[in-house]
Amino acid sequence: MAITLTRPVPERRSAVWLDALILVGFAAFLFGAASVAREWSQPRNLTVDIDLSLRSLPKYALYTFARAWLAYLLSLLFTLIVASWAFYDERARRFILVALDILQSLPVLAFLPVFELPLIALFPHSNVGLELVCVLAMFTGQVWNMTFSYYDSLRGTPPDFRMLGKLYNFNWWNRFWRVELPFGAQGLLYNSMVSMAGGWFFLTITEASTIGNQAYRVPGLGSYMSVANDRGDVRAVIYGIIAMSLVIVVVDRLIWGPLVSWSRKFKLDDFGTGGSRKSRLQLWLARSVAAQQIGAFLQRGKSRLIPPPKPPTAAESLVPPGTPPAQRGKFNRGLYYVLLFVLVLLLAKGAQSIWLLLAQVRGSEWLIILRDAGLSFARVLAAVLLGTLWTVPFGIWIGLNPKLSNRFQPFIQFVASFPSPMIYPALLLLVLAVGGTLQWGAVLLILFGTQWYILFNVAGAAAAIPNDIVCCADILRLSGWRRWQKFLIPAILPGLVTGWITAAGGAWNATIVSEILTVHGHAYEATGLGAYISHATDAGDFSRLTAASLVMALIVVVVNRSVWKRIQSLANERCRFIT
Amino acid sequence: MDSASTPLIELRHIGHDYAAAGQQSEPVLSDINLTIRENDAVALLGPSGCGKSTLLRVMAGLISPTQGEVFYKGMLLRGISPGVSMVFQNFALFPWLTVHGNVLLPVGTLPAAEQQSRLEKVLNTVGLGAYEYAYPRELSGGMKQRVGIARALIAEPEVLAMDEPFSALDVLTAETLRGEIGRLVADPNHPLRTMVFVTHNITEAVFLATRIVVMAAGPGRVDVVVPNTLPYPRDPDAPEFKQIVERLHGILTHTNLPETTPAEAGRVVTPIDESRRRIAPVSLPYVTPAEVLGLLALMGDASTDVFELAERFGKEFGYVVRVVKAAELLEFVQTPQHDALLTPLGQRLVAASTADQKRMVREQLLKLKIFELLVRLIKVQENQQLTAEELLRELQAALPHEKPKLLFRTLLSWGRYAEIISYDQRRHLIRNYESRGAQRTRTAAAVPPADVAQS
């Protein structure tokens, strides 16, 4: 007889209050969703009044939270579709990857008018249009790195499992759920966390923008902060920062944390002790009746949603001898070409309108754009350099010290997710107080937006240095400059370069929010491409906006390909530890 | 008798290459004809690179061959074969599913009760009854492969295809599992008695198979089919068993090792177009100097069977053959029959000092056409520096059947060891070693370079 073990049922002690909590949570979710729906369906109000009192903060936090998650779901959908398309369609692959690279480098302000005008016109009677603009703008801040990550994990799926899928006749739906998504889950999750932070970064702009002298504002934490900063209401600024921090911490603890520990089961290596490291939250959930019911419901839904693969049958795969090879997929191919044609047509139309816009920009204007680009370029470089100067020693210090990195990790993660534009006005006041100007001060603001990427990557690289090498450096008595030159800097170089690439990309985006600021109703401005783009948006001058955005994207892409990628491949080739 | 009339699987003139559109490439399989009938246990035996795994995948319908036709029970196969289940070398178990989930994967459309009864049956067959809710990472390699076998059996296939099912396991576990599969095959009550498996282990093939298909590489083709009618259970120590093993040894050696003088070696080592022979050099097997020197040191003075060497080192047969081939190309070893024997030069080499060894290897290497080509290529460069890309291009042109990158690394490792060339990794430049006399003293004491990764 077989000895069949049944799944152990978790203890049901102390479950009642948990059930109550889950029910309350569920009710809160419904209430929140209803509240968001009400706000969306209200008569259109392009510049909603923001109430700076503490009482309305929870409501604003809720609206922002909902927008961020809608944008995230959109990003996820986009990622899954576009990355799969790039993976399976060899002809389209190169174009998709190049397009993603360019879109990734475009500043968020370049997208705003594209969404804003048509969507607002589409919903003349409700806030839906404006809200959608907000969601889409956040989406453009979130989506790109997720897509790249999922594409990479599709390419990295072990071939044996693809074979297995083929053998068991998985259709694309089954293959996606049973092979591709599980293998991509960890990378996708990590990038989702990064993306969420990227989405928060432009909150102040996405929720409160001015296009063509028309101000647009939706209720939320971003608009709350921008109004509070405009009016110089220090108390409201502090409340806003606290609310934003709470949102970040709650998302991190209640959503990402459990997801990350759950995703460990998708690890392929055999050495992990996966599954055993359950958080307390998971244990509690396992004991709750309500959670068990939800789990059972999901399980039932799952088997309906993902039907088991039908084994190959003789009728499908066997034909009488002498049958000529089948001409499969003729209809599909036709459809594919039709779709491709439509897409190319749309792209051509887009290119034409961009060209028409660019044609309106005068020669002298191009010179101004180039001068501003040069200034912003200098600021970006300065910020990356300054960031490197302090993050490298600090990152190495905590990276080589596991205890310290455990202690600092949550803090750094929090600071990196916090949208620094919210505290830019405070930083600017600091700069002004010591007698500086925004021309120079913008470097500091940019620095605050991007230094964390370098710190993250340096600390990660330092933590990955094999212990043997550290011991060897100690035995050889490498110290002082030689220690840096021969050991530490080469050892972290691959991580440092990755950090530089991310930081430089972020820094360009940050120029838009740091080269032009309004504090206490007083506008401060620095000469640069970011300020130029902001002005062009405010004035609704789309030809100048397009020109400047394209120049920015071009600089990012060209510098990435010609400088950063080369340094990166060099660093990876020479300075990577092979284990 | 009617099972004999329509074979389960029939391969007719199967050929396959992985060439991308517009490219030419060496075929992996060429003109393979093979018939598998009910109750056959067929072993596909051969060195690595002879396309045996590809052939297995062709039988399962996972790969559609570029030439020829596959028949399943007299019908033409277009797609995944309905009656073939497969066991993978590295198990291919989903880490996020328990044994239960992994094994039930192929039969998800059956009624739940049927699923459960089949599950119990196959888990008992492979001895995993108590592991139903274990995750793969909790299991040892042998247990994982048992899950893999259970997953293949649960669909009640007509043919079980196994791709080197025991080669990822340690020796003892493999022995146990092999014995259990042997009992399954021998059991007249067990429904599954037809199987095809890929192996490079002769004993394994003789232990399990009723027919042994010996394959040869470049391009993959069937060399000989050896029937094996020994009754189950088979005893590896029985003289009849040993006789078949001996016979297979002989066949494999003939197809893999040149038997005669090194002058003729080129024919067997790399089949070269006669018209190009004048310029086409013989390739160097992809092994490092350290491996060849190690082999020579371990061989001793007596002539040794190559298979015995493989067994003694616990290495795959094909790998040992590669090392022996390299040693033979350099005239350190002779291979009469399927034995290997040190030449007088080889004996002197073993006894020599490190510096002398290098000198002797250098002299032998410089006799090879391929090193002649390399040295000449460096000489004709303007500043006596050859770029890596250039060499790769030349290698591809001179030896279109070889893998240029692997050959490049092999050449580098030999050339650097023998102090014929030096290579600047930073600028990807190859120079003549002699031309850098000033640095000679610094690198003269260099140890043999680290092993080139084995494919």
C-alpha cells in the first residue's frame, strides 16, 4: 500500500482575531475602491483644490496608492506582452529593443502632453481622463526596466523545461503560467520594486502639471506636496513626507516582503532551503480560516483558469504516410502582416508628426537647446561623480560588513524609494541659505535623486566579493592607495558601472524637476535642458518640447551605448569573480 | 507476432542540421535508419557529439528532422509522439511543484480518482510512496530521477525514452537505479517494456538493452547494431556479458581511435576534403596540455586499454579518447588496437624536467600544420601582432567543421604553454613568444595554464 501523506493543516489557535482582521481589511479595500471610483466619476475639475489639513491626507494617500497600482498593473501587462513578443518574434525583436531603449530615456514630461490632451478630450464630463493621464504618466516611469528584466528571464529559461512543455503539449497559455512566469518571477518582482520607486519619483509632476498655460491637478499626495511647497506651508510639507513614507513602508512590508519570500520557491538552484523561511505574517495567514478559504477559492479558480495540458493524441500528431507537409498558420501569418502593416503605418504617422514639429524649431533655438543640454550634461556628470565619491567608500564599508548591511538595508531601500522631488524645495532653501544658487544647487538636488542607485550596486558588489580574496588582500597587507587600486575598486567595478548607468539615466530625468522649482510662490530656475523642457511644456510649445526631449533621449542612448556599455563589458570581462 | 509486423517507431533516412536560414553547417545526423519494435530495449551508444540525444528527441517528436521521416505505428509523425514519454538527464523537475504536482503534470486531464490511483502505482514502482508532498530540492539526485521516471511512466507510454538518465547521478546511486530499471524491463507483468535510452556507458548499455545501436560522430550516424539476447537479470561479471562489452569496446575504438600511424591520423581525426588537404591543417582535440601531460604520467609503461583508462580516471570515455588523440597527434602515444602505449618520445617526455617538457612539446607542436599556420599568420602581420578576430576568422576558413572559439582557446593554451606565442588578453593580440625575449625570464617558470573548460 502506498503511504500517502496529506498536506499538514496549520494549527488553528488564535485565528479568530486574524479572521476579523482579514474581514476588516477586505471591507477597507472595498471602501477604498468605492471611494476611488467616486472620485474618478466626479464632474471634471482640471485643477482640484487641495486641502492641506491633516484630515484629508488619508484620502489623498489612498488616491495616489490606487493610481500607482493601476499603473503597475498596466506595466505588468505591457511587460508580459511586449517582452514575449520580442522573445518570440525574431524579426521584430531588434526594433522592439531599440524602441524600448529610446522610450526608456525619454523624460516623463515628453509623454504627458501626448496623453493629456486626447484623454481629457475623450472624457469631457468626468475625472476619468485626467486620472488616466496620471496613471499613464506613472506607467511610463515604471515599465521599461520590468520589460527588459522579463525579456532576459525569457531568454534564460532552461531549455529542458521548454522541451518538457513541448512534450506535454503545453499551449502558450500553459507555457506562460507553468514555465515562463515562474522562472521570471524573481527578476520581475525585484524590478517591480525598483519600478514602484521610479513611479513615485515624478509624483509631484504627474499629479500637478501645467501644459500650455493650463494647470492640471488631481487629488493625491503628489499634488498635496506641490501645493504645500508652493505655499511654503512647512507643517503640511512634514505631514506629506510622513504620509508618503508610510505608504512606502506599508507597500514594502505588506506587499513586497511577503511576495519576495513567496517567490523564493521559484528559485531553480537546489541548494536553497527555500520554503522554510516563512515570515510571521505568512504563519498567521496560514492559521486563519478566512485566509484558508480564500486560498482554496484561488486554487479552484487556478485550475479553471489554467486548465491541465491535454496530452498529444494520435489524431493530432499522426498522419497517413505520404501526406505532404502541412502549410500551417497561413491565416495567422496573414493577420500578423496586417497588424505589422498597421503598426508601421502608425509609426510612420508618428514620425511624420514629430518631423513636422521639429521642422518648426528654428536654427537659433537648436543652439539654445544644445547649450542647455551641455549645462545639464555637466550637472549630471557632476552629480554622478559626487555620488561616487561618497557612496563607494560607504558602500564598500557596509558591503564587506554583513551586520552593517543588514542594519542599513531597509533604511537605504526606503530612502531610495522616497520621491526626492518632494524635499527638493527644502534642499533648495538650504542651498540658498548658504548663499548658493540653483545653477549650482541643482547638482545637489540631482545627487539626492540618484546617488542611491550607486550605493545599492556598490554595496551589493562589495558583499559579493569572495571571502578568500578579502583574506588574501589582508595577508598581502594591501593598504592605502594600493588597496583601493589593486583590490577594492576592481572588485566592485562591475557593480559600480551598473550603478553609474542607472544613476546617469535617473539624473537626466531628475534635471526636469531640479532645474526649475517654485518655493513660496517664488520661481527659481537654472539654465539647462530640464528647465527648458519644463518651460516648453508650460507654454504648450510642443515643437520645442519634442526637440528638447529627443535631444535628451539621444544623449542618454548614445552615451549609454558608446561609453557606459563599453565600460560595463570591459568591467564584466576583467573584474568579475568566477565562482 | 503482429507486433513484429508494424514497428512502434521507424526512422527512415533521418538527417538533421541546426543550420540557420542561409547558413551552412555540419549535419548533426545523417541518413539514420532504425526500427523499434514492442519489447525492444534499445541503447543509443556513442561518444559525445554523435547526435544520440538529438536522435532521441527526433523519436519523441520534439525535433522535426530536416530530412527523412519518422513513423509511429505505421503512421507519419507530425508533432509530439502520442506514445513516447521522456526522462531527462538533469531531471527537469519544476522546483515549485511537489512530487505530487510534478508527476501528475502529464495526466491533468484524467478524472481525479484515476489520477490518484495511477500516482500511487507509479510512486510505488519507483519507491517514492512516502515522498508525495516533498519538493524536489529536498530530494537527492537519485530520488529526483525517480520522480522523473515516475512522471514519464504515469502517462502509461508505449515507449520510454531516456536521455542519459543516470549520468547526473553519483556512481553508487546510478548503480542502484540501473538495477531497478533492469528489474522493470525484465518484469513480464510490467506494462512498459519498450524503451530507448541514450548512454555513453558500455556496461549500462549491455546491462539493460536488447539491442545496442553504436553511433559515430561527424556527422552522427549509425555504425553497427549489436543484438544482446542475454536473459535478464544480467550479471556484469558473467563471461557472456563481458564478451559483449569487449566487442563493443572494439567497435567504439575503431570508430573513435585511429589504429595506425600518426601520418594517417588526419583521416580519422578530421575528415578533410582531399582537394584542400594541402593547406587544411588537422585540428587539435579540445584538451589542455595539463590534461595530456597528466594522462602520460598516469599511463605507465605497459600498454593500456583506453576504456580501462576511462574507468580508472572515472571520466567519460569520449573525453579520454580526446586526450589520447591529442597525445597521439603529438607522437607521445601509439594506439594499436584499442590500447594506448607510450612512444619512446612519450617516455622521454614523462621523465623530462618541466623546461625540457615544454621544449619537447614545442618541437612536436611546430610540426603540426595548424601551428605552422598560426606562426605564419603572425609573421605576415605588419607589426607581428595577430588580432584574436583575425585568427578566429582564419580558423573558421581553414577548418570549417570545427568550433572556432573552442579551437582558438585550445590553440592558445597549447601555444602559451609551449612558449610559441603570447597572448595579450586586454588587447586580444597574439604575438610570437620569441619576439619578446626581454620578458622571457619572467614567464619561463609558468605552470601549465588552467584547464580549458570541457564541452
